[in-house]
Amino acid sequence: MLKRSAALLTLPILLLCKSLYAESANTFLSNCKEAVTSQDNSQAIEVCERQLSSAADTQSVAEATMIRLELADLYALQEDREQSRHLLQQVKASESFVLNQNIRYRWNRAIGMDYLHQTQYTEATEYLQQAYDIAQLANDNTLLAKSANDLGLIYYKQKNYKQALLHYKQSLKLKETLGNRYYIGTTLNNLGLLNKELKNYSEAIDYYQQALEQFLTYTEIDNFDQRVFTNISHLYEDLAVTYSLSGDIKQGEKYTRRVIDTFSRKLGENNKVRAMKNLALIHLELQQPQKAQLFIQEAVHYAASDSKYLAELDYIKAHIAFLNNKYEEAKQLINQSIPLSMAQSDSVILEKSFYLLHQINVQQENVNQALDSLKQSYHYKEQSLKAQYESDLRVIQEQIEKERVERRLIAEQLKSQQQNNRIQSLSNTILVISLVLVIIAFCATFIIYRKVKEKQRLVESIKSHKEKLLLLESEQDGDSTQDDSSSEGEYYDFRQQLVDLLVETLSLWEKATRTDRIELAEKSGIWKVSIDDGRLRTRSLDKYIDINKIPRNPRWRNVVKTSHYVLAECPLENQERSKLESKLDKVMTVVKQRSVSQSS
């Protein structure tokens, strides 16, 4: 009784401890997520590292894995990709990675985004597509909405604007169903970026304003994600740039002031560089090099040695120097920018850089160098336009510009185009001829193969029958007579078989050669041909095709030889050949049996 009472008291205590343990584990992840959404990156990293240590101490494997994913995202935002990758490797090695579908989704998405930021688009597409497939398998609209937006981003980066637009639209539709304004604003912002890239400035501004409205409304709810302020800051920046590009200087300056007002130290260094260089570009468009210089100095201050904006920063500094009539300094900066742009395959910056170099050479009266630079600029302009027009979102303004470029280079391109057409035509002809030759060769090979097989089978068949015939000939020189021990009925059957065999042989000969038995007798030399009343006759052969006329002791070898001759000389069908061989085998079997019987 005492033991049972003790057990009953212990059970609730164990359940309570287990409940408290689970609640404590969940708290670790909750504390980390709260820090991510409410504090800046460095503070959030400190909190999550502490929670990870606590989760590890309590052996909360699943919670520790989720915290590592949060930390990997935070380190990626801090540009610490080595630490981010290290954490993701730990996630991949954990037991939870195999058991938890959501962890596998987030891991693939994090790896894909890491490759995306390194402009390794093939690898990025592979992992982001795997995340999308997991979301589809889970039938989770929240995950699908995020992954559709990710795929839209990867296609946008590769200038495949048609596919980017399709995925953004899918993402927006799902997010509107979910009703999360933060998510909706993110995709609307991406649609604005896409239209700005295509120089659809009015549509870009419309999407930006919708995104801004969604973000601001989102900040009115309780416990909202503080990271939305970073999105709002980038939106002000994009609105400032787009309004200025569209010619609305007043609105551009309005949002420029808002960028500066909201520019906080919560932004990462890379984001600060982006904001400052975009503001410098605005003032370059306005022909205000002094103001542009202030912003570019700030951008250079925050730019790391491996920043992806270094080529564009050099171009902006060169443009400022050009506007200040410092041509040699501008040339030096352009020559620094061009190799970096080529390494990044940035055709937009290359186009601008070569055009600026053209302007510099014009001012210095270097005619040949100016012409070469202009041609290079048009070349990269052509690449940019090609990517844009393939997206089926053509812009009239760019069409006009493209036509102008084509007219300027028409003389050089015409000769090249004609040559390409000739090469293409020749290639198509060679391809067609090659295909026809391959088909003919295949058919010929197949026919030859069948003929060889048929011939091989025929040779084997004839060889077999000849061996049997030689064997019997070696046993007895003359035709055998009727065996005394055999019955009259058996011997009658044998003669009937000889008649059937010769009738079948003559039938096949006449069908295959379109001649008669006289022709067979003459060509084979087996049967005598005589002249009677002026007509050729085969009297001996004729006796063997009638059971009533066949001799009592038939010369069976002549019948067998005749069948062998037809098998060897006539092109018979497989079915016909098999039928004749079957009758021949039956005769040979009887002959062999009779021979053995006589010997014994």
C-alpha cells in the first residue's frame, strides 16, 4: 500500500516536471523570436545565443535547432556569412532536420538566400525550388507565399522579368488571402522594384505607395515586427529615386528628407551603402555634383572591401569628377569600375561607364577612343534591352531608344547578320542531311541484320540436312528396299510422306521461280528429262507425285535432294520454309529408323 501510494504521488510530480520542462524549452525559442522582431540585429544575436546555450543545457534538441535557424538569418543580415553557414551545417546534422518538415523548409530557404546574395543563381534556384516543393507538399499557404516571393526575386536578379512577375503575382494572391500586411507590403515593394527596373515609373510609384500603406497600417497592431521600419526606410529611398527619375523633383526631395530622417544605425552597413549611393544618383540626375559628393562620401565610408556596390561607387565618383571637369580623375575611376562590373556581369553599370568614358573622350577630342567607347556602351545597352524585351513587358520609350541604337550600328550589323544567316542556313541544311543519313543508315543496318540472320538460319538448316543425307549415304549406297519386318501399312505411309514432300517442294518451286517441274529437273540434275512426241517430260518425277504410281521401292534420296535444292536456291518465306523442313524431317526420321532396323 505504501509503495502504491508513493507511486501515485510521484506520477503527478513527473508530469508537472515534464510540463515545466517543455514550457521552459518553448520559452527559449519565444525569447529569441521576440528579440528578432523587437531589437536590432546585434542585440537579437546576443539574446538568441544565450537562449541557444540554455536550450542545449536542457537538451531541447528541436528548440535549439530552431534557434540556430534564427541566428543563421541574423548573422546573414550582419554579412557574417561564415558564422551563418556554420550554424546551417549544425542544423543539417541534427536529428530534427530529418524529423521536422518546417526545419527542412527553412534550411533550404536560408541556403538558397545565401547563394542568392553571392550571385550564385544556379545554386540559389536549386535550394529555393526545394523549399517551394516542401511548402507545396505541406499544403501550407504561408510557406508557399514566401517561397513564391523568393523565386520571383531570383528570376528578377537574373533579369527574367516575365517569370519574376508570375511568381510575385502568385505570392501576392496568397498573402492577400492570409491577410498579413507585412507580407503583402514586401511583395508589393518587389513589384515596384520590377517596374522601376523596366522604367515603368508611374506603375512603380503606385506599387511603392501601396506597399508603404500596408507597412504603416501594420505598425498600428500590437507586438508588430520592428523590422518593418527597415522596409519603410528602403521604401522612402526607392520613392525618392523613382520620383526623381520620373521628373517629379519636388516629391523626390520630399522622400530624400524622409530617408535621412529614418536612417538609423539599426540598418546594416550594406543597407547604408545602398541608401547613400542611391541618394547620390538622384542628385547626379539633377546635375548637382556637390550634393551628390556628400552622399557618396558617406557611402564609401560604410562600404567594405568586398561590397557588391564598389563598381557603382567608382562610376558615381567618376561622374561627379566629370561634372567638375576633372577628366583624368574621372577616367581613372572609370577604369577601376569597368573590371569590377565585368566580374559581376552588370551590363547596366558597364553601359553607363562606357558612355561616360565616351563623353570624357569627346571633351578631350580623342575621336577614335570616343567612338570605341560609344560602341561598347551600345553593346551593353543591347544586352540590357534584350533581357527587358524578353519579359513581354516592353516599354515604348525603350523601344525608341533601341531603334536609335540599331540605326547607329546598322552598317556594322548588316554584314554580320547576313553572314550569320548564311551560317544558320548552312547549319540547318547540314542538320537535315545528317538526320536523313542517320535514318538511312539505321534502316540499312536493320535490313542487313535481318538478311544476315535469315541467311545464317538457312545455312544452318541446309547444313543439318546435308549432314543427315551424307550420313545415310555412307551407310548404304543404293536405295533401301522394303523391310520384311515392317508392315505393308507402315511402308505405304512412308511412300505417302514422300509424295507429300515432293508435292510441297514442287509447289514452292513454282511459286518462287514462276517455272515448272521440267525447269527444276534440268537445273537440279536430279531427275531425267525425256522427249516424247516432241514435248519435254519428267516421267520418273511424275511417278513420285501420285501415290498410285510411286514405285514400290522408291528412290527416296532423289526426293530428299530435290527438297534440299529448293531450300537452298529459292527465296522462301519463313512459314513456307518451316513447313517444307517439317515434312523433310519426317521423311528423314523414317529413313533413319528403317536403316537402323535393317542394320540390326
